[in-house]
Amino acid sequence: EADIYQTPRYLVIGTGKKITLECSQTMGHDKMYWYQQDPGMELHLIHYSYGVNSTEKGDLSSESTVSRIRTEHFPLTLESARPSHTSQYLCASSELSLTDTQYFGPGTRLTVL
Amino acid sequence: DAKTTQPTSMDCAEGRAANLPCNHSTISGNEYVYWYRQIHSQGPQYIIHGLKNNETNEMASLIITEDRKSSTLILPHATLRDTAVYYCIVRGGDNTDKLIFGTGTRLQVFP
């Protein structure tokens, strides 16, 4: 079983607040990812990282930002939350390998009022 | 990445084998077939992957046709806890970055 953690699991916050969603993994994986998923819908990649000091934008345009200062940590920040940011955010990690199997955290369910 | 086609939903009796099909007729030679599942809004769980040979692990078996245009995930003895959305994903072996999940198959295991 993968060791990847996300906090908080649930967050309800008002419009305009700055929030940071935490993601940590203890597997030493180089690659990390953030996905966004609305209820009953597909997952969409919003950010990923190849390693320390590497960040890339995914397929879905997102107003969030990420950083990768340490291998094990890949936080996602929303500078000013809006109701349209209400969604589930899923973090994943993988080794830099040919098959690159991704392991997911439990997710953070964000509600912006 | 190649597109995949899966049935929207399937039912399976508890204790029976669940066979989940996936079509990926445009798959190319270096693309792997991955299966993940997602149980009620939890993070997706990796199940198995393969290139061209059949694969088996403690969770499931993956049968890939000889022409690689389709595959079947087999849960040999389904339990109620296997009720989930199952995603078949085809992804390049060149370390491309994203998993395209699609809508998957909603498997309902009933008593």
C-alpha cells in the first residue's frame, strides 16, 4: 500500500480566503501530481512535478499554484478561493520509471461558500 | 494516449468472478494498459498493468488480447467491497505524464 497523505480531508471556507492543501509521500517518489475531480466526473490533471524545484501545469486550467521544495512534499495553494473552486483535490506520486504507476492519496474535499 | 471504451455499468454476484472489458483499438506498440478503481470518492487505487502478456497479482488478473486492441480485468471472487468505478487507461511507455481516466465502469457487487 502506498504511503501518501493529504490534509485536510475536508475543508469549508469562505470566498476570498487563501488556502493551502498539503500532500506528503514517504516513498521517495520523484514525480508528484495534483488532480481535480467533481462528483461523479472524470479526474483532471492540474499540476505535476518531476522532482525538487520542478513544477508543470496540467491539462485543466487552474488558478492554483504549487511548489516542490522537498521531494516528499507538494502543497497546492489557492490565493483567493471562489465557489468555482469547490471540488475534490487528489494528490498522487510515482517513481521516475518506464511504467510510472501512480499512487493516490485519500483526497481533500474543498467547499468554498 | 489511446482512447478506451468501457461499459458504463455492470453487476456481479458476490463470490462470482467479475469480468470487466475494455476496448483500446488505437493502442500503439509502446503503450501500457493500466487499471485503477475508485471507491466512493476516495483516491483511485492502482490495481494492475500490462503491456502484452497476461498479468496476475493479489488483486486481479489482466487478460490482453493478442492484437492488444482489448483487455479484460478479472476479479476472481468479487466481494461487496469491490463495488467501485473501474478505470481502464492506456498510457505511453515513454514516461508521459498524465493518466486520462475517462468515465470508467461502475461495478455493483450484490449479495
